[in-house]
Amino acid sequence: DRDRDPRDRAVGGEAPAAGVDSTHGARRRRRSTHVWLLVFELARRVIAQIAMVQRLLSALAAAALAALVAVALRNAPPKLEDTALDAKFANFRDWILQHSGTGPGGDRWRAARSPLGGYGLFTDDALAEGAAMVHVPLTLMLTGARAPAGALDHPAITAAIAEPDLAGIPPLALALLRERAAGNASFYAPYIATMSAETPSYAALADEIKGSDLEVHLARRNTLDALAASAVEQALGAEMRDGLAWALATVRSRAILLTTQSASETSGGKQNRAHTQRDTRWCPDGDLCPALVPLMDLLNHQFEDEARTTGTEAWRESYVWRASRHFAAGDEVVWSYGPKPSSAMLLSYGFVVDDNPNEAVSVFMNVKKDEPTADARREVLRAAAAQLGSAHQQPQPGADGIVRFRRADQRSGPIGLNDLAVARTLTCPTAALKGAQAALIAGRPVSKSNELDALNLLRKMASYRLEGYAGGSAEDDDARLAAGTGSAAWRMVVRMRRAEKRLLRGALREIDRRISRVAKDGIGAVRRPPKPSERAA
């Protein structure tokens, strides 16, 4: 009986030993657990393989769909608008080459859609630094000499041209209108066909522009345009006035100031009149003449690309613009439109560049009307601007001085010497003004109290400007832009005012720092203005 299996004894009614039962039960449980673990592992691997196959199939399906879409897009006809523009630029290229104009590598260039916006000029071959990137004969350029006969002698046009901010612009705008009205009969028809037919307007965004530099400059621009429109209507009739807004905007966004000793009028490629001397009606200062330069105005903007301009044959027949850096084959050729702040870029060219190194916010300031020394203060302001190299910063008509807040990383810092000179002059006590004139004109501090008064005036002006903007803070503008709504023009305006708000906040921090330093250490803490020789260097 001892040789029988314990399970047999259990069946026979005899209880097996406790140790034997527990050992065999544990073994059975372990075998069962192991089996289930194998089943689970097998199931997991099967599921993983199925998921991998599904991902692979999804990827293959996505790739196949993308390939089908790409083929469809390649085979689909281009948009009618793009087709028409491509044809116009092809015709424009032929016109340039036919009349001895050249681009990079002579004819190794093309006009194509640019990632910077609109169309741009691309080089097919590598372009070395200093190489000619654009060569344009004077016979291809459109100047005020092509204005309608007799228009520039009309008293209304003469009065409009006398405005410093309009000089040279109405004659060129009238020349452009004349050529556009001629249609295909105009020698410049292939060139004019590449110009945008739209007239930029910010009237619908007046609330968004509020408080910005653009608001101030736009008001001045509208006044000048109204004056020009009235003059053109008196001289040539209402039909010419209808297109004047477009012509003025086109001239301001495209024209280049050129130094010429002679110019040519052309029609159909044949020279029909030679100007042996400059006409001050369309060359307002007798030297710099605004001109529309085909091909050159196709170049898009980048701040760091300052193209070098050279003349050929004593400036009489053509201009050459040379590359300021190397461009690889296939690159878009660009140049700088100049060191302009965002408000000026938007007003003239219709776009804004983020992180603009030339960002600035202007404040126009006046001497108190009842100030006994008002004339003396204005004279000091004019002399200081000339002495400190800021004479080109003309104040708004009716303003006596201009303060221009800048980025902290600019050479002058947020506050330049002329800005301090303006504030010092306006806050200088009447009794001390006569004795302080030399220091004010030279950009030197006058006294501790005057320096603190000047800095507090600048702080007040910066705070006033910052509080006057629409849209709240710069962070509020960030949120609006991140939302991705609004028109392209609206987004440009918001980006412009956001940059100005950030700049003013930086200027306020710098002013507060200077106030603390002067209050503690006196005018000895003020930076010494550079000598004229140092400024020139």
C-alpha cells in the first residue's frame, strides 16, 4: 500500500500527507502560472507585431498619398495670377537685356517668387563679393523729365514741389502716370506691368496705429499727398488725380536717389532728347535725382546687405550696383533699403522686419510759447543738432526739437547725445541759459540739477508715448499675433507697435539707471561726449 500513488489513496478515501499535497499543489500552480505567462507574452508580441504592421501600412499609405498629391500639384495648371505674373516678368527680363541692362552674371538671373515676399531677383551662378550684380543704363530709368509737357511749370505744381518732403516726388509720379496711360505704346510698358496695381492704405487700421510713430508720419504723409493731388488736379485735371495715390506710393517705395550729370529721355529704345544739365524741377537740389530703376527695385531687403553703387563713364550713361557679400548659385540677391525704423519701413515699403537693429521711436518737442528765451533756445537746439551730427533728424513741422529713443544695443544706447542736448536745453533755467550755451551745443552736462531735470523730462516723454499705444502691452500684442487672426496689414501694424513698446520699456529702464547714478555721483557719472574727430572715426 505504501507503493501506491498518494493520489490513489486520496481517491480511496485516505487523506494524503499534508507535505505531499502542498508540494504537488505548488508545482501545479507554478506550471499554470508559467503557461499563462507564456500566453500573455505571446499575445503581447502578436499585438506589438500587429501594431507595427499597422504603423508601417499607415506610413506607406501616407507616403503614397503625399506622392499622389505631389504628382497632382505638378500636373495641375498654375494659378492664373502666377502664370500672368511669370509671363510679365519674362517679358520684363527680355526688355532689360535687349536694352543693355544686366543682372548677376549678365543674363544668368531670373525673377521668381521670393520667400521674403512677392518676387525677387535670383542668381543662377555664384556671385562674388564686389562683383556687378545689377547694371542699368540711364536710358532704362524713368525720371521726372518724362512728366507731361508744361506740368512742371504750372504754379500749383511749383508750389507743391517747394515742399521739402515732396521735392522731386510729384514730377516722377506724373511721369509714371503718363507712361502708364500710354499702355503698350510706352517704352516702359514691360517695366510698369511688373508693378503692383494696389494702393496701400491704413485708413481701416487707424485705431490700431494710435500712439505709434506711424500715426504721426502717416498724418504728415496724408497732408502732403492731399497737397500734391490738389496741385495735379489744377494743372492736369481730375483724370490724372485719380491714379495719383498709386503713383505716389509706387515712387516712394521704389525710387532711388541718384547723382547724375546728365540724363536721357528714351522712347522705344531710341534716345530723343539729351539733358546737358540737371533740371531742378525734378532734381530738387540740383544733384540727387529720384529715379525708378528697373531691375534694381526688384531686389528685396535685408539690413546687412549694403550694396555698393558705382557709376560708369563719369556717371553719364549707366549705374552699376556691386554685391557686398558672396551669393551662392540659386541664392536670392538682396540689398539694404537703409537704416530705417519699423514705422518708416511699413510706411514706405509695406512690411516690418522683426528685431530691426534700427528701431526708433521719435518724440517731437517744443519750447514753451511764453518763454522769454524761446528764440535763444531754438538757436541752441539747431546748433546742437549740427554739432552732434543729428542735423539730418528734422523735427516735425511746427516742432523745435526731436528726441529719438533707440535700441539699447545701438552705439549711442537708448538715448543719444542730441536727445540729451534737447532735454537739457528745454529744462535749463532761464538765468543759466546764456552761460550754458557752449556746453549744451557740445553735448556736455550743465549741472547736476539740470541733468536730473533733463532725464526726468525724457522719462516723462517715454512714459507718455508708452501709455498712448493701442492694444495694451507688448505681451498683449504677442497674444494677438499668436492667435493667428487678422489681415496681413493688421499683423504688420501690430508687429510694428510691439517693437516700439519694447524699445520704450528698455529706454525707461536706462533712464531710471542714469537718474540713480547722477543722483548718487553727480554729473561726473555722465559719459563724456566724443570729440568731432572721434565721431567721424
